[in-house]
Amino acid sequence: MAQMTVTPWEVRGAIDYDRLIEIFGVKPLTDDLVKLTEKIAGENHLFLRRRVFYAHRDYDVFLKRYTEGGAVALYTGRGPSSRVHLGHLVPWIFTKWLQERLGLELYFQLTDDEKFLYHREYSLEHTNSMAYENLLDLIALGFDPSKTHVIVDSDDIALLYKIAVRVAKKITASVVKSVFGFTDSTNIGMYFFPSLQIAMCFLPSELRREVVLVLIPAAIDQDPYWRVARDIATSLGYPKPAQIHSKFLPGLGPEGKMSSSKPETAIYTTDPPEQVYRKIMNAFTSGQPTAAMQRKLGGNPDRCPVFAYYAMLFEEDDKKLEERYHRCRNGELLCGECKRELAERVAKFIEEHQRRRGKAKDIVESFLLRTKIRSRR
């Protein structure tokens, strides 16, 4: 079993989420916070009740400020190095739910500069182009354009730069080395980049000219940025950003998250339905090597990526999910049957997403923050 590695640029190995809580110093999401969210939002989300989102920093503070009528907003983003896969959609789906249920504005950052700086093989033209491709997937999920404000770093640097240089002045090279693992051979662009991602935490306060507390729904690998942001926020006159962290959607292989570095174990939003079907039917499972052994010994859904897809995205009904779990455990459900049903559900989801994605090309401008600012002048 590969050793667990979780950084903003690499996630591999078998993920121990309890251990990550200790490493990053975040708090586990409690039943009380889930119930409070349900009370405020008027419904519960499966990502909360199944602990797909499982850890936080100051989520309770964010909810309190919201209920008291204070200024709050959502912030998340995407590093556009390649196509979007299902794992990328997990935080976005929850963010959209929060936007709808709480009526919040979302500030969304596409960090094409970071991916250009980090990947030697990528040109800035490539990452910039991927930013706009990835934006189509965000739009396809149904975000409200009037409340969703998108920044593409290399095209919108003027909106971030004055905040970023104030942030950069507060952060030493030794801090960046310690938190992000940079070395003397790391290019200086990567040393500066964290100030741009941190600056987005404070941009809503500048744009709205009031103190805005942001909540960041994101996978837990992005936590290092927000730890630094929280350390310097007060000294710059901003509130510390709150966070709510998700687990990773696993890849279709034996271990690790869904990753673009392993395309055969990832389901991309642009995959043809027949390719989706093939990938899932070839997926690793925790079942037995033969049908006879499966019936006799049962499978292990706790370690099966196929079951994880049902639990995280493709089975809304808790009772049906529990039935599937026990049928797998008892050997009543064979892996081939389970995979075929999942393949049909995922292919249907992808087909519908691609239909909306095609229409998204016509409304990109309505999501770009720079377009909205120009229209106000």
C-alpha cells in the first residue's frame, strides 16, 4: 500500500481522513453542525449526512454570522491543468447547494497561472485555454450567473494584485518553504502564487466595501493556503476565512483519489458515454475473484471505489444505499451487476451534463467578474 501523500499538487496512496484532521489541525464536522445547517437551509444534503464533507475551520462561526445577518460569501476555485472529472465536481455541487439554499454570492477563481508555474510542460496559453474549458463545467451545474463571479488569474490580475502584494509582504520565504515544501530550486513564481490564492479570500470585502467572511468549500488538500490566509487576515483588517473540507472521490483503481494523472481511472465530464461505461466495467472492486466465492464470502464495500460512487454521488436514498451495502457484504450482489448499474447512472449523468455544457458556451460572459464590473461603469 502506497504511503499517503496529500498536498495542493499531489494526492496519492490510501487516504486516512482521521489522520489528515490531525495533520492539518482542522475540526471534525459534528452532528450538531449538520443539524444546524439543515435547520438554516431547510433540508439536509447527503454530502453532510454521509460526511463527504467531514472537517472544517470556523464553519460554526460562518453559520452564526449568516444567521445574525452579517456579510458572508462563498469562495472556491479550480486549478485548470486539464479536463474536469467527477472528483472536481464534488465541492462544486455542494457549493451550488449552499448558494441556492442560503442565497449567497460565490467568488470562483481559476488559477491558470499556478498550473503554468507548477507544470514545466504546460504553456500559459494551454492553462488559460483550460480555464475557460473548465468554466463550462461550472456553468453546466446550474450556478446562478447573477451571484457567481468568476476570475481567471492571468486575465484578471488587476482585480487581485493590490491585495496580493499586501498579502505577500506579510509572508516570509521560510513560511512558504515550511508550509508548501518549496526549495531553492522552486521557481519564484510559485513562491509568489500563494498570495494570489489568499487574496481571493479578501476580494469580496474590497469589492463590496464591507467586512465579508468567506466560507471555502474545497477538498482538504487545499488547506495549506487557508492556514496561511488565517494567520495574516487580522493584521490586514480582514476576517479569517472559514473552511469546510471534503473527502476525495476515489479513482477506479485500487487506491487514491480520482486523478488526471491516471486517465483510465478517472471519469471526465467530456468522456463519451461508451467510454464511461467501459471504464467503470474495468474498475477495481473489493469483491472476490469468482462469482462463487463472492456468493460465499461477500465483498468489502468499505474499500470499494464502485460503492463509494454510489455513496458520494449516485444514490440519494439512504435506505437503498444501506441495502446495497449489506447485499454486497452478504454476497447477494455480484460486482458485475453493481458496476453495470453504476455505469448506466454515470453515463446518464454525463450525457445530461454534456448537453448543458454545450449550452454554457453562450453565457460565459455573464459569469465573468470583469464583464460585470465593466457593465457597471
